[in-house]
Amino acid sequence: MNRRRGLLAAASAGVLIASLAACGGDGNGGDGGDGGEGGESGLGAPWILGTTDKVTTLDPAGAYDLGSWTLMYNMYQTLLTIPAGENEPQGDAAESCEYSDPQTFTCTLKDGLAFSNGNELTSSDVKFSLERNIAIADPNGASGLLASITAEDGGVDPDAIETPDDKTVTFNLNRPDTTFQFVLTTNASAIVDEDTFPEDALASNTEAVGSGPFSMDQYEDGQQAVLTANPEYDGPKAPQSERVFISYYQQPAQLKQAVENGDIDVAWRSLSPTDINDLQGSDSVDVLEGEGSEIRYWTWQLGTPVGEQKAVRQAAAELIDRQAIAENAYAGTVDPLYSLVPPGFPGQVDAFQEKYGETNVDEARKILEDAGVNTPVNLTMGYTPSHYGPNAVDEASEFARQLEDSDLFNVQIKSAEWTQYQDLYKEGAYDVFQLGWFPDFLDADNYLSPFLVDGGFYANNYSNENVNQLVQEEQATSDPEEREKVIEELQQTVAEDVPVIPSWVGKNVAVAGPGMSGVEETLDPAFIFRLWTVSKEG
Amino acid sequence: MAASGGSLARYTALRLLLIIPMVFILSTIVFLLLRVAPGDPVSATVGGRLSEAALDERRAALGLDRPLIVQYLEYLGDVATLNFGQTITDNRPIIDIVQEHGGATLTLAVAAFVVALVLGIPLGLIAGRHRDTPGDLGIRVFGIITYAAPVFYWGLLFQLFFAGYLGWFPVGGSASPVTIFEVPDVTHILLLDAIIAGNTEAITDVLMHLVLPALTLGLLLSGIFIRLVRVNVLQSLKGDYIEAARARGIRETQVMRSHAFRNALVPVITVIGLQIALLLSGAILTEATFNWPGIGNELVQYINNRDYAAVQGIITMFAVVVVVVSILIDIINAVIDPRVRY
């Protein structure tokens, strides 16, 4: 954890006004590769990645899921990217990018960029790509991330993106937004070929042409994808293998068996904690872990008579034993989380640890007594067995046990299937309910603004004018130190008000068979599986 | 169906016309059941990430905010014109799903049928011929177990034993990634494509992947055939013509082969048609268990995502197949069996 904290803290310096230097571009730099030749010689043997992720489409305008984005990160370039082990955006297609003020962001493209079909990549392609994403506004897409360059009516703002020449792109943001640079690292901003992609409709999977380190050779929906090193790519992400197969599985158990049997070389997302524990004892595979960014938390519904009482929420925060949840419900495959923002992000503080310390029944009792709350408090707890994995019930049971062991709570656990669950928690069927979050991009804001502004996306009726103001401030503040202070204050306010209780942060886990190298390098909080870092002997 | 009249052509026309109300009723039930189930495609896929307002926007963009009757009439109109539309969650034309994945389902179904017939008919004949012997008892128990046990149960056992423990067969999938990549896609049926390409390595690979799923699904059907054939053999053995044959001094083996067994197999043709529905429903579970890239596997995913369009389209396709095959069997029966009046 310390290593990442150091890395991220260092990376945060100059995050806003600084120019973003490109990570190379001569084809010889990246990831210990032997050059960006992309040819047959010198590259590792083909290898197979197995996953249970599902792919929606290969068109960046039509997907907002990790399965699709994993392929896209390897097929397309974005202006900026997050290098392995870091969280500061650096140049990908861009040679440099900078904010001239919090509402104006300008990027200069690298020389000699080309798509895998040989077409030149220019600033016009960048403008086309982002505007088409906004114009299509596909319900399964991520055009919502481009809100800062979207017109008020939800359509394309013709003045938002300027391209004064072939290499320069200027974004005129409709509000101060220092997170926009992170949006440019996501596939919402992936650059597509304007000569190939339809302007107002999604491209078919066979039309998907990018300029990234790999190009798509074959895509069989739900079955497999075959990526081949892109000979036109001449950047820092030089592939270590000529060809990579990705096999798709329906069930984690199938994925586990496949990697155990040697049918695949690497298994990544998603193995259950039980499977991971089991594989850790295997001689034939290596279980590799990196820092993760996926979190779980317990949300209070402030619209219920129980949830609206701050003392009740604070008492529960005093009683939760996160380490026991990590051990008993997840077999130690997750880490305790003491803030809405996971460790490592600039401005992150373990606010709940600081305020509540270790589990303290006496303190919890005192909080309730001081507030005149009768005990035991009858609490309805909700979870869903069909969205957050098979261990969600174990976590709910463990948390309920911890609350009841204090004699301060009587907990009734209820569950519902995912789609029904969403209605129920908004309607107030549970006083406290379990949810999870996977960030869109690696910035603390993405762990705060979606949750805290006027009840957040989960509509839990939490509203704090000061919090709303602080969120606006951190999004508009260009001074890194000042921004970190605001982010700290936000987390401390959350620990005081307890609209949620953070529970755990997951790890990025992969299981590799014999002869594989470079896998561990890509296991970081960005959750980008960088196929180009991985190679296989032979 | 009156005994007095009609022709085979009229009978056939009537049976074909019946397809329309059958598909209509089934489509309506599917449409209503999907809407009665809680949730929708938007909440199933991006719920828990967006605000209620943003979710509503997406519902509106998909037309899910329109009155149910409007959606229903539009759906019926599409079905009537054989336009099954495209999926909501990944924008794929339904017809493409059927085209791309139908070959895998067909391969599995045919292979399973072969397994069922190869196992079910001989075992049924033996059991009927040797009634109440330990062999008969064993075969009956085998038949009941294979029919009664859930198909995924056998699938998981086979995976654990033959793939995991013995390592004889692959765990799942229709072929190794390299085979799928190298065999040119001509017919959307991988085995056929491998044969066309003359790639023996690929043929072997596909067949090895096919063994466990086909055995799993085939066992389910074999139980039915065992019981059916056994009962028919017992019925045949009570027939006057058997008695007469024996009285004429014909050898027992010939009585069995030429009289008892042959007559016992006639009803199997009818049952084969009736088992198409069971075969397809079993295929869904088998495909999910073995990660078999068929239509059933796709259906499970779309059901999980509440993708109304996809589920409606795929189930309607399934329904049409079942109805058409059932009617074809009826017609074949009418042609070959003079006792069937039309």
C-alpha cells in the first residue's frame, strides 16, 4: 500500500497546470519491450487470456463496461493514458496536454500517428470521435462522461472542440472541470477513424479500426477475440506477443477450471474468493495480486425513521469491524476501507479510522444514549445476491453479527434480486444496504461526487449544502494542494455525517500459468489489462 | 380431423395455419412475463451507477417509457413481418445472434440426439426383451436417473471427472481458440467448416470439445427413449402376431428382431418430434454449463440483463422451431401411418 501511496502522491504533483509529457514515441521505450516493430521476430508466443467479462461492442460510442473497455484500451488510443502503476495521466496519442485555465484544455498530437488500416490520425479524428459519441448518446455508452463538452440540450456543442491545425485540439469546457483530463484517459474518448466509423450510428464490430498497439483480427461474440500486434503502432505500448487470444466464460468456476487445466494462460476477472484461495495452493499456477480500486460500502437510507438518525449511523460506524469482514466474508482477498476514497489517491485520508478508531461498543452505546435512542435499534439490512458476487451474503451476515453482538441492534437481513433491489433501496425498504463502485477514472472525485451530491445516484436522501459546495470546489480548483485539502474535508464530513459506511477495497487479481511474464505489471487500480506488457515463453 | 373426410393437403394446411395462433399466444406470454418481472434492461445493466434521472433518460431513449400496449403492438407488428429487431443491451440484430450461434446449438442438438438414440434404443430393447431380470432393473434405474437428474448436474460431474480429474476432455467451449481462429467461417457450423477445410486437427479438436456436452444432453433424452422403447417392446411381445410367429416355429431371435423390435420402434418417430422442446430447453442448460457458444448461452445472458428484445426474439425463434418440427412430425406420421386420420 505504501508503495502505491508514494507513487500516486508523487504523480499528483503538478496534476493540473502541468504539461503532460509523452511517454516516448520512438517505439523503443515501452515496458521493457524490444522495440515497436510489431513484426514476427522477437515477439513472444501467442497466449490466451480468460475472463468472465462480457463485451457489448467494439465501438467506443456504444459501451460502458469493463469487458468492452479492456479490448478498446488495447485497440484504440486516447489522448491521455494511465501508465501501469500510476494514476497521473500521461500522453498516449498526445505529445502534451495542458490546462491554460480550468475551462480550457489543449492537447498537441504526436507525429506520425496512424490507424491500423494505414489512415493518418489527425486532430480532426479526435474531434470526430468525441462529437460522434455525444451525438449518438447510445444508452449503453459512456457519453455522459463527456458532460463538460456537451451542449445544454445534451447534443453536440460545435464550439466545444477546436482543431486549429492537424495536431492541435482545444477543449472549451462548459464549466471548470479539472477531472476532464481523466475523462480523456477513458474509452469515452477513444480515437476512431473518421473515414471508417459512421458519424451518427454505431459501427459494426468488423468496422472497428483503432490506432492502439493491437488490432482486432477476429471477434466471435461471447466466445473469443483475437488481437494481433498492430504494425502501424509506433509508441510506448509495444506488444510483447504477436497475437493474443481472449476467451470468454460464463461462470467463474469455468474460468478457474480452464486455468487449472492449462486451457488458458491467464485468468483475469472474475474468480470468487474461494476460487482464488483454492488456486493459491496450486503448484501449476501463480496467483498474482495488485492494488485494486473497486469498493464496497453500506449506504444509509436517510428516508427511513432509523436511517435518518445520525446517532444510529455513527453507532454502527463505531461497531463495524472491517478486518473481520475481509477475513470472514472474503477470505482475506480484500482490504479494509476507511474512507469513500481508497488509499493512494491525492487527498485521501482514512477518515473513518481517524474518527471512530477500532470497534468500540461503549462508545457506540454512549452515542445512542446521548441522542436518546432506545436500544436495541431494530435495523433492516439489505443486500443483493445477484450483482456483487456470492460473498455479498457473507458480508451482510458478518456485519449484522457485529452489530447484534453489541446488544445495541436487532438486525433483520433482507435480500432481493438486483433489478428489484434498486427499486427497493430507493423506496426505503432497507435502513442500510450494500452497494459497490468501480471508478470510471482514477481520481478521488469519482469516489465522491457521484455519492454525495443531493443523495447521490442511489437517492438516499442525504443532502448537505456544505458538501455540495465542497464537491464543486474540488472540481474547479486548479491548485493541487488546495484541491487535496478540499478532498480531505469532504471525507471527514462523510465520516461525521455517515451517509455511507465504507467497507472494503478489492484487489486486482490474475492467475497465470507457467511461462507467463509481465502480468503483475498491469495489475493496478486502473483495471486496464495491458495486453502489451504480457508475454509467454516459447 | 373428422374420420370422414379431408385430404392430406387439407390436413397439412390446417396444421401449418395453427402455427400462427401458437406463435401469437407464446409471443404474448413472453412479452407479458418479461414486463411482469421486476427491473428493466437499463436498471439491470447500468443501474447502481447513474442517477434516477439519467436512468429515465436511457429508458426514454429505448422507448421503454411508452405505454405497454404501444410496445406490445409494435412488437407484434415486428413479429408478423419476421423482423425480430435488435438487442437493447448490445445493439445486435437478433437474426445475427441466431445466425452466429445457431450452428453451435444445432451441432450440440444433433450430437446429443445421436447419443440418446445410440444409448436409449439398444438399452430399451434389451430391457424389454429381458424383463424383470437384474439387467432390466439396472437399465430402468439408469433411465430414471438420467431423466430425473438435472442436466447441469451431470454436466458438472462430467467436467470434474473427465476434464478436471482425468484430463481426457476440455472443460468447455466449442473448440480451442486457435481452431476457432484458423478454421474459415463458411457455414457457422464449426465442425462442418473444419471438415470443409479438411483440417483433421481442427476436426479432432471440435469433436473432443463436443463429447461431454453431447453426452450430458444426450443422457437426458436417452432416459426417455429407454423407457419408451422398453414399454413398446413389452407391448409388442404381447401381440398376437408374435404369438403367431412363434407358433410358426420362427426362431426366437428372428421373432424379436423382425417382429417385436421393429414394431416397438414406430412410436419413437413421434416421440422424437415431441422431444425437440426438451432438447432445446436442455441445450440452454448444457450450453451454460459447458460455455458452449450456442443460442441458449446467449439467451441466459440476455435474460440476466432483462433484454426484452433479445429474449423475445430468441424465444420466438425457439417456439417457431418447436412448432414447425412438431407439425412436420404430425404430417410425417399422417403419411406413414394409415391409422392416423386426417
